Amino acid sequence: SVEEARQGRVPRLFQAMSLNALPANLEARRRIVTLARSVQMDPLPSAPVKQMPTLSVLIPHYSETIRYSKQDLFSDSVSNDLLRFLIKYYRDEFRNLIERLEGADSESRGPNWLEAALCEWASLRMQTLWRTVDGICHAYGHALQTLAKHQTLGDSMGFGEELVRQRLQVVIAMQQYAKFSDPDSSGFNPQHLDAVEAMFSTFGDWLSIAYIEEQEGEGGRRYFSCLIDSSCARHEVGEGHFARAPKFRIELPGFPILGHGKSDNQNCA
């Protein structure tokens, strides 16, 4: 039990007689051992979620892969070595995925649900923006949701969910979003737009995207700092692809980028 662990006694899970209870997956085993060690430490002073300051996480993004698409994994014109490698390297995790998919109810099986599940599974095992956002939202968002649920038992469920949304904000400084979403730009990228919409659908409670928009005017080029989230209106920018109208659009005094520009774009966010 937790109390036994705090008193320095080894949980039964880790006694020699029950070592087989540990999962074969090394990452899962590492997390369980880390949890068992952490519960033996003296707990830090805690306070209600209501009293905690808002936690803001800023993630920079330029043009790196956001989320793998079915074209990346299944296209006849592209080698599928990536998916084959991931299945071989994460063989036990892939078996777990198959078990989850086989047990999924029919209501959750929308169009192309199997392809979408494989794309997400692959994205979470490579260096993608999706993996970063998923890790933060699951680590902090779900932890805060669980804590708020226990601390607001007498209140409505909606109150706890709204409280968590107020206490966690994940902002992506997506420097190229204006170009991704402009059909007339050489940087137009429908795949990135679809990935952004998928992120809003999955992590919309916490996620916002900041970017810089350029506009030609009579007095020259003007620059705006923009912010979008899952509540912003969508408009079609290509066949089956959508962009969002900014929630906030603030004009900047001039060209905001110095040097390589990455830090300035993050500050703009």
C-alpha cells in the first residue's frame, strides 16, 4: 500500500516472489518503479487546484513534423520502412495497440479509424510535435483533472473541468502557421493544417497556437500577432482542409524577427 511504501517497506509487487507481476515492457517497468520510489518520499505541501497559479507551457515550432499522416505510412509512392521499423522496435507496445483496437466499441470506429490510430501510435514514438503536446497534456492536464475531481466532489463536474482549463495553458509558437494556411503561399501545407485540427480536437481544452501574420498595406507591410484555439471559427482553404480565424489579432510596431527569429516568435506568443 501507499502507507507501507512511505514507511520504507517494499511493496509486495517488488518482492522476489511476485517479480512476474511487473510488465515486460521496460518503459512501463521504469514508470512503476519510479512511482513506487516517489511514494516513499515525504509529500510536499499541497493546496487546492483553485489556489494554484496558471501553468503556461510554451512550445516552439517551425516546420517540423506535427503528426504522421496515412500518406507517410501507407502511400504506395513512399516506402513504409518507418512503420515496419516501429512495429519491430516496439513489438510489445504494438501488440497492446492491437488489443485495444480489437476491444474498441463500434461507436468509436469512425471512418478511417484504424489508419488514424496507427498514425497517432507512430507519431507518439517519433520526434513529433504531437508527442510533445500529448506528453504535456497527459502529464499535467489529466493529473489536474483527477486532483480537481477529488477536491470538488460537492460541485458540478463542469466546474472542475472549467477550473482545470483555467489552470493549464499550452501555447504553441507556430511560426509558419500563416503560410501553412495560405493557398497562395509556397509554404501552403494541407498536411500540417489537418494535423493542427487533429490537435485541437484531441487537446482543445488546453491548447492555443500563436503565430505572426503579415499583411501588405498602403504604408507598407504590417505585422500582427495572432492567437487561435479550438473555439475559433473555421474556414475552408482547400478541398477538405480548414484554417482558423484568429481570436486575438494585435498589430506589432514593426518587423518582429531579429537574427534567427525563433526566440522573438516565442516572445510574441
